[in-house]
Amino acid sequence: MRYSLIGIILFSFCLPSRGWGQQIEVTPSTGYTFGSGFDITGGRAKLEGNVNLGLFLGYTPKRFTELELSYNFLGTNATANSIYLTEDVVSRSQLHFVMFGVNRFIIINQQLTFFSGLKLGSATLGFPEGDFEDQSRFSVGVQVGMKYFITDRIGLRTQAHLLLPVISEGGSLWWNPNTGIGISGWSPILPFSLNAGMIVRLGM
């Protein structure tokens, strides 16, 4: 009964509002993801900062609500040093996020809108040179930003977002210098990003 009620609430939340034209927005983006370091057994590991690429697909069923599917890619270096390693590790790595979430709008006027949102999805840390096995984790995310429309169809989007892969305490990512990585905390990687992109709006 409880889950049925939750489902009904979510369904009604996403129903189209009368008098509001439903819209689809496609936004390719780019920006910068800041480096993120964390402690491991006998040392420290880090994903270095670099330019990222992203794609956002938004659907607006209600005037102040947007459902969003997004993809973010970061190509970078993964580094580690530890007393258990004979030499420092430096490996090419790729971080992929596929996320789905809900944004809420604060509409200032027809041109300017602020938004904030929550996301759920998956994060995959890959190694194109095969140095380590790829790792996939459940992830959560938060974002805030603004949209400014130059015309009815074309606009600019800027945002800040934080995407967090969920990793159990004491779990491992890719390095294994001894018997484990000894991660402290549930999400040692904190890839904070600033992005900007061009919105293409498709009316329905």
C-alpha cells in the first residue's frame, strides 16, 4: 500500500499541466571537472582534473518540472602512491556517468530560468590501456544552474554539478597494493564540475 501511494504521487507529479506546452531540450556541453583525491592503504590516490564532455536530454511535462537524462565523460589520469607500491601508478582512465533525474525550475521570465536537481544512475571507471579492470558503481548527483534563451529555440545553459559513485567503506577501486585499498567513506571520488552548453529546444 505504501509503495502504491508513492507511485501515484510520483505519477501525478509528472502529469502535464493544462495550458503548458510540453518541451524537449537537447544540450551538448563541455566544462571542467576538478581533481579528486582520497586516502588508500599506505598512501593516496587521485583522479586528476580535466576537460569533460556532456549531453543533456530534458523533457518538461509540467511548467516547473523537468525530467532529465544525462551523460558525462571525463578522460583523465588515475594516480596512486603507497608504501606498498614499488613505484607510483599513473594510468589513463575514463569516467562515464549515465544519470536520470528531476529538475525544479525557478522561472524569472521567458528568457531566464534557474534550476536545481537530483540524479540517480551509474558511474563506470574504465582503463583504455587495460591496466586495471573496469569498475561500475551506483551513483547519485546534485546540480544547480541557469538557462538563458536567446530565441524561442536556442539558449545557453551553465551549471555546477557533483556526481558521487557509491562505494562501500573498505572497498576497492582499481589499485591493490596489499590486501585491499582501505577506502574510508562511502564515496571517495568527488568529481565536482562546472559546465556550459547550448540548448536546442524542440516544442511539442
